[in-house]
Amino acid sequence: MGEVLTTMKIMPESPEEDLEAIKATIESSMPEGAKIHDIAEEPIAFGLVAIILNFITEDGEGGSESVEEMVSAIDGVASIEITGVGRLM
């Protein structure tokens, strides 16, 4: 099996959310079998900033589901969206 790079856009509940706290929670709570490739910020509008999470999982059924569930459960996260999936060579 190969590895898959998944890109997730994480929207905070408001511009006042502590993005550093959300990123720290993601870093400390990554499920087994998933590893962070990169975390960045993307300005959206009116002071709202999204977190862009790139993470690597093994190619297989339900590969990103555990990460999606973990991120969705973090306080201050309004929504998540998978914006890209690609196989690593």
C-alpha cells in the first residue's frame, strides 16, 4: 500500500478563536497511522482565518476518517472540508 496526502480546510467558529490552541490540539491528538505534513493559515474575509492541514495516511478504506472526526470534535472548530487527496509516490 502507498501513502495518501490529504488537504483539509478547518474553519474556526469566529475570528476570535485561538488558532494556535486549535493547531496545538491537532498536533497532540493525531490518530495512530496519521502524521502531519504541514499546517498553514489562509485568510478568508473579515478577519476570519482558516487552518489548512496537510496530513499523510496509509492508502486504504477510511484513511482520513479518524482525523476528520478528531478535528471536528475540537472546541472552536465550526467546520472542516477535504479540499484535496493525492497519492504519494
